[in-house]
Amino acid sequence: MIYFLIFFTIHDVLKAEKVLKTHNVDIELVPVPRNLSSDCGMCIKLKNELEGVKPYIDGIEMDKCVRYDGKEYQIIAQNS
């Protein structure tokens, strides 16, 4: 399972990237997939389980989290 962590700003993306890399989480900074929207255009691609990284990024405001199963995207969390 792949997760895309989409933030409101590139500043938040970079902040989350730094925190996750500090905790040795395997991530990749990628453009937001075309069929998803974002104000900043970049997001974090996560191949690990999402639950394990939530505490690390808890203080960073995230727009949404999207799960991709290889066929379709599903929003699993969204900031209202």
C-alpha cells in the first residue's frame, strides 16, 4: 500500500520530510498525482504503514492523506 501525505504548503512538506527522515522513515518527495489536488504541488510518498508515522508529523498541518492500492486513490483523512 502506498500513501500520499499532502500538505497545504511546500514549507510543511519540507518540515515533515525532515522530521520523518530524522526518524529513519522511508519516504520520497514527489509531485502530487495529477488526479489529486494540492496548493503546493509536492507531497510525501510513504510505502510504510501510516500509523507508525502519525506521531512524528502530528504537529504539522496536513491537507489530506490518500491511500493508493495500485488501481485507485482513496482519501482516508482530510482536514476540513
